[in-house]
Amino acid sequence: ARIKVAAADNIFFNVTNTSFSIEEFIYPYDYNITFDNEVYCPDETINILVETASIGGYNEPISFDITNLPAGLSSTFNKQSVLPGESLTLTLSNDQNINGEISFRILSSSQDVQFNQDYEFLILNEPVPVVNLIPTPDTNYVNTQPLFQWTDTVNLQPLYDIQIASDPEFQFIVDSALNLDAAQFRTNLELNQNTEYFVRIKAKNNCGESAYVVTNFTTTINSCQEYINTNVPITIPTNPGTISSSIVINNSGNIESVKVKNIRGTHTYIKDLIFILESPSGTKVTLLSRICGSEDDFNISFNDFASSDIIPCPPVDGLNYRPAEPLSQFIGEDIRGTWRLYIQDTQSADGGQLENWGLEICSSIFSFPPEPPANLEVSYISDGNIELTWEKGSENTLEFGIERAFRNSRNFDQLGIVDSSVNVFTDKLPTYSDFYRYKVYAQNQTGRSAGSPIIEASIEILNSDEAEINELTLYPNPAEKKIYLRHNKNLIIEKIIIVNSQGQLINQYKGNIEEIDLNHLNPGLYLFQFQIAGKLSTRHVVIK
């Protein structure tokens, strides 16, 4: 039906402009409820005002009751019944501090009429700490514009406060945010590289605050490079359409940040234009969209860390501004491939050209394997021990691995792994008569480098005196009455010292001798120490 009013002179007024229906009323009375709060805390009492109204002059008493109330809640009405037009109060007590969406049904009756209605309201919980905070504690090589994420499946109507500090006591806050309504946050600051930071997050609602959840992380080290487009100028036609210009990047790496530099060109009526940057992965970010009015031309740069997003008209001052959409959308993608700048002209009649644009892209140096170590050298220490030293090939090295092969074998065995702060390794040659080959490689979480140039080591190569000492032989061993010495004629023995197994001096001799009488020695194990060039070389002898 519709309502139309007829006036004089055959004039009609439409009171309603849409159709409605007229239905016979079912109940002779009506009622509505009003909660005293929008939401409640577990320790609060819920007071509900029930207001009644008569329909068609009905005036018989109305009784009320409640059903479907969850366990833990109890109810009371302040009146048993009321006449239409009167009100009463329903009080719900949260005896067990329950929380969540609460549903219940109010029952009303008067004579032979029953009129029931369903309602619901929310009791919040007392906030508990969030879980699964990312980055997890002690995470290394985190982006300098990190995304913090967490899980919260317990708290009702939560908001979150986050703080980022340079110290574990949170005395020096570098960034913060209040009343976040999503379980994630990306800082708008560019954090320092290779620096430890501390983060804490708490949940809150109208019923209180949770304890903080704390994590810490260390930022990565970035390698930044500029890329300049060379296929310009490109004409922007006077007809509506889109032009594109591309930059091809051949190297690989995970994106840490992107800056768009020196977009310069001409165009009458700058409001016609929309600028969009597309990554090799297909992500598109709008940089600027139909700003200003009839002003001409453009010369502008974009990065997320610029101090302002208020772009002047015309945008020709060459300064940095925050883009219409954040460039942080590219973080984590591979830089390799074709980057495209699109300029969409939305109107006809005005045209111009793109004259220049470029990119500055920073990627983590730990997103690709390190360079091989350089300048591997070996030196002799003593008693068959050698020392390897080398230099770091690139700053994205986390560890060095040391390998050794026997003679000309192609099979290298790993001797050990050392931290990138270490550039020295000691090894004992397995034998004195053979030579061995050594190499060192670098590695990080992405992979390992090729090996360093191979270097050879042997006693003969590194220390001829030691080689001669190791040719010194005592025979027979075990011995009984005499023991004989065999050695290179050029070897000069300064002193021979005999010590028993308790470390007691038994005898000593000077000069080169060829045999030693053992008749005065008791059976047992003895140490024969030879002093040669001021150093001691020891042999073990068993006397029967």
C-alpha cells in the first residue's frame, strides 16, 4: 500500500514513495529492552530495562521470565508482572565470570497470549598475552622495515599497543603504535642495519590490559644499488591510454627496500596522470594518482621513509615524498627481472613525455651466497702442526669451512667450521712423509661459496729442519742392552736426555752419538728427549 493525500483543485500528495504492507497485529502488547552498557566485563552486573506498551487499548497484566541463559549467569526480575505501559528491570549476575557472546530468550505472557523474543550481548574477557610473535626471539637478518605479526584467538574486541626499543629495558623507544586493531604492524621507520632491537606487545580491551610479550631481533646488512632507465624519452600521447618504461635487473636478492628516483617529464594538465610501479613478481604499487589540476609537468621521487606525503602542485621540486601506496609491498620479493613504470593518461587532448626515472633497491647481503675467501696462506708451527690463515671474501659471510685432501685426491674432507670473525685454523699433518692440500670456503644461510685457491702443505715443504728431526730413529725398540741412533748426517744433536715414566731424570749425554748403553736401566718405559737447534723432540722407548 501507499499513502496519498487528496487536496483541493484535484491536487494529490504522495506521503510515501515506496510500498508498505498493513498487517493485523498479532499481540495485544509489545515490549523492548535496553542494556545499561554496550559490552560488559566478567565482574560486572548486567542491568536490562524492559519497557512495555499497549496495543489497541489492551490493559491486562504481563508476566515475564527468562530462558536459554548460559550456565554461570543468574537472573532476577524486580517485578513479577506489569501492566502495559509500565517497565521492569532484569538483572543478570555473572557468578562464574564467564565471557563471550551471550544469547538468551525473554518469555512474556498475558492471559492466553505468549510473546517471546531472543536477545544477545557480549561479555569481554580479561585480556591475556598474544602468542606466536614474529620475529621470534634472537632472530637474525631481519628486514630494516620489519613486519611484526602475532596470533590472538582468545581476546574479545582487542586492541594492541606495540613498542620498539634499542634496549631491553625499553628506555629508548624508536617507534611505537597504540590501539592497533589488526594482529600485525610494520614500522614506517628504516631501522639501523646490523643492530639489535627489542619489541613488546600487549593486548587490551575495555576490561583491562594483558602482560607484555617481548621479543628481540637483529637487523640485516643491506646492499643497495641504483638502476637508471635508458629507454627514454617516451611519448605520452594526447589520447587516453597507458605507456610503460622498463628496467631489467639481472642479479638476485631479497628486497629490503625500494625507492623510486627522479621521475621526470612533461605533461600539460598533470591531473590526468596515474603513476604505477610493477615488480618482476607482478606486484603493483600506485605512486601518484590524479593530483593537482591544470598544472604542468612532473619531477618527483618516492620512498616510504620520506617526511611527507603532501605533494606540491605542480610536483616539480625533485624532492622525496611518500607514495600513494607503500613501497613496502615489494619487501621479500626477488629483485631479479623486469621492473615497469606505467603512466596512465586518463583524459584526451593533453600529452607530454617521460624523460627519466630510476630505482634504488636494497637487498639483504645474506640473501645470496658469499664470495670465496682470499689470500689463503699456510705456515709451520712445530711437531707437525700447521696454521692456515685467510681473508674474508665478502661481508655476507657467516662461517668458514676448512677442508683437506691427501696428495692429489679430488676428495676433500671437512676439518671444521669456524665463525666469520675467525680467520685462522690449526691442523696437525697426519704423516711427516706425505703432502696435503687445503682449501677454505665461506657460507651463510643461503648457501656456500666456491673454495679458495688450494694450497699445499708438508713437513718437507714448510720446515726442512723438522723433516730431518723426524728422520731420527731409535732402534731396536723395545731394546735390551743397547739402543742405536740413525739420523741425517747434517743433523746436530746438542743433548740427549733420558727420563723415566715418573718424570725423573735418569741420564743425559752431549753431542752426536751413535749408540747408548742400557745395562744400568731397569725395564720399563722411558722418554728419550733430543735437543736440536734449541728445541726438544721426544721418542718413547721400552726397555726389556
